[in-house]
Amino acid sequence: MRYADDEDQADYRRAVRAFATATLAPHYQSDDRAGAFRRQTSLEMATMGLTGLRIPELFGGQEASAVIAGIAAEEVGRADFNAAYVIVTTALVSDILVRNATAEQQARWLPGIATGETVACICITEPAHGTDAAALELKAIPDGEPGPDGEPVAWRLHGEKTSITLGMSADAGIVLARTGGPGARGVTAFWVDLADPGVTRYPFDDLGGRAIGRASLHFDGVRVGREDLVGAVGGGFVSTMQGFDYSRAIIGLSCLGAAAQSLDEALQWARDRQAFGQPIGRFQGVAFPLAEAAAYLAGARHVCYEALWRKDEGLEHSAEAAMAKFWAPKLAVDVIHQCLLTLGHLGYCTESPVGQRMRDVIGLEIGDGTAQVSQLVVARSLLGRDFAP
């Protein structure tokens, strides 16, 4: 059993940290003030292969392990938490396409994601359906005459998706729509060009995560064909949800990266700041909360990396990913808050990135599955579905 990076992983971690510190960190606060996604971010990350981590080498990607994707998210999260969304989203979308798209579709869609030229998103949540995603209502209505097999050759999308990460800037996305009856089996996934004139976008004014351009997208008759199907008709919900099991662990690590950076800053402040003739780290009231934070961060990191290791080994990892998702964001918020208090008035000032990290990380206590849903997954794994909520 290993509790540390191997040599290649350690080298990769150092390289990503150096890149993120030099290239991404200087824009973290300015991008927040601008309240918009900087397209150069995706292109810069592509130079390090961070947009193609889960894409086969054949299509310009790195074909990296899930653990490597987690390392990348953790290190980018340290420098620019919002840039880590690019890793989370591209890894999730790429994983779904690699598992479900045809070779011809992959050849069309994946290279642009790998080069950072195509910013992708995933459109599931609706105004009335977030957690209960299988009940989504956006309709895919058959368009034109059916094909020789009697099945539709095209559809028109009508409805709204909301709370879409990178929604204001994404070029294309996986959109889940209802092609059949109620429930998960009536849901189909499509790859949609979001530059279509039938797509209208409305930005959110958020507490945090301002640089990622969360938005509502309205689809008014957007036409999609069989060539845009991701997987089989009626198979979109299951094939898409499978990808979330491991992306939730990547989310956890991006949050922990932001918390670890804040902890490093608070520890240095505890060494440098003098009070009553000595460093404030000499006082138990300062040192012990930081020690507790370090212990909890170490534990949460192991949960996240276990989920990713299990993914790489082809083992069941839903419960571990759910543990990572409900624990890591909440823990990260608590740790960053404690670090802000340790820094005192300097931490509370907007010149410090600590307050922004706290605002930003709170968003992932909500996005990609609430804590309650993750706890339900864990409870069912432990108790069995017949004995759990």
C-alpha cells in the first residue's frame, strides 16, 4: 500500500505546480473581478496537456490515469481554483465521449478539447430538476421524416438548462434531453454546438466562481441529428452519470488544493507575525486549529485518491467518490475560514486571495451533487438499498 506519489507522479506534480504558480495564479483575483472566463486560460492549460488528460493520444490527449487527473486538479486548485473547473469539466466530458461516442465522433470532437480551442460543458440541471436529474424536461422532438428503420433522423431541442458551469463561454456541450417517457430510460445525450442561433444564454451573478461564467441556456428549436447522439437513444442518463463517480473525487482534490494553499499561507503568517514578544504560532489557540486542519486535509486527500486509484484499477468506486464529494468541499471551506481568521485583518482584506477561495469553494458544496445525495450513496453502499433511505 502506497501513501505517496511514485517518482513519475511526483515529477508531474512539481511541473504542474510550477506552471500553475507562474501562469495561472497571477490571474486568479483579476479574473474574479472581471467576472468572465478568460479564453486564454484554456489555451495556456492545453500547453501542459491539462485539457486533454482523459483523451486518447490518438486524438491529441495524454490518455492519463484518473490519479494523474486528480494531481493536476489539486495543484491547479492551489493556484487558481476556478481554472481547476477546466480540468474537472474536460475530464468528465472526455471520459463520457471516450466511453460512449463512436470513433468517428471522437475524431471530430476530442482534438479541439485537447488543444483548448473547444471549451466544453455538460448540460443536465434544469430549473425544476437538479438533484432529481432523471426527471428532466428539456424535450427532443423528432424533426422530419423518420429513417428507413422507422427511427428519427433528427430532433429539435426545446427547453432550459440552468446552473451550467462555463455556460457563458462554452463552444459545445453534452446536453441531456427527453426523447422518451418518464424516468432515466427516456433520456438521451446529444453533442450540441452552442453557437447555434437557437441557444440563448443568461449569466448568473454569483457569490463566488465568477470567472467560470455559470449560466442558464435556453434551447429554442436547436436541431440535432443522429450524428450528434452520444451513445444510444434512451441511454444518456446512465452513461453520463457514470462519469460523475470519478469526477467528484477530482472536484474534492481541487477544493483541497485551495485549502492546502491557504493553510501554507496561514502557517507562514504564524511564523512571521509577532505578538507579546513572540511568533503567534507559539500560542496553542493559533497552532492547534492549524494542526487539526492539516490532519483533516491529509485524511480527505486519501479518500479522494483512493476513489481515483479504484477507478484506474477498474474497481467499484461510487461510495469512495461520494465520500470525497460531501467531505472535501465542506472541509475545505472550514479550513480556509480558519486560515482567514488566523491571518486576521489581512485575510479579510480583498487583497488577500483567502476570502475569494472561500467564496469559490462554497460553490462546490452545491454543484455536482449536494452533500445529502452523496451521503445517500454512501449509506446505500454500507447498508444495502433495502435498509437505507
